[in-house]
Amino acid sequence: MKTFDAIIIGAGQAGPSLAGKLSNAGMTVAFIERNLFGGTCVNTGYANEGACCQRVCGSPRTPRR
């Protein structure tokens, strides 16, 4: 069985940066991610983005996929 010094759950916005810092400090790091690397913001947009744009612009915006 492999062992790690740190396990990062969720590879969202902060995950890769944290993994890099821990790795540079000589630690072994594992990621656990159930879906897409990068998190919701990067991959599908914010959940309330369409509602926010509708209030400001008058038309909803579909998040980029």
C-alpha cells in the first residue's frame, strides 16, 4: 500500500497550488477528485453566474463548458 504525507480532497482552485508547495517541501501528495480537475468554476462556471448577468445585462448567460 502506498503512503502519502498529504492527501488533498478536491482538485479545485487551491488544490494544485497547495500540492506544488507541499511537493516542493519534499512531501508526497495524493489528489482525490470525483469529477473534473480544476473545480466547478473552471469547468462549468459559477452556479449563480446566469442570474447575476440577467440582473445586470437583462439576459441570462450560459456558463462556458
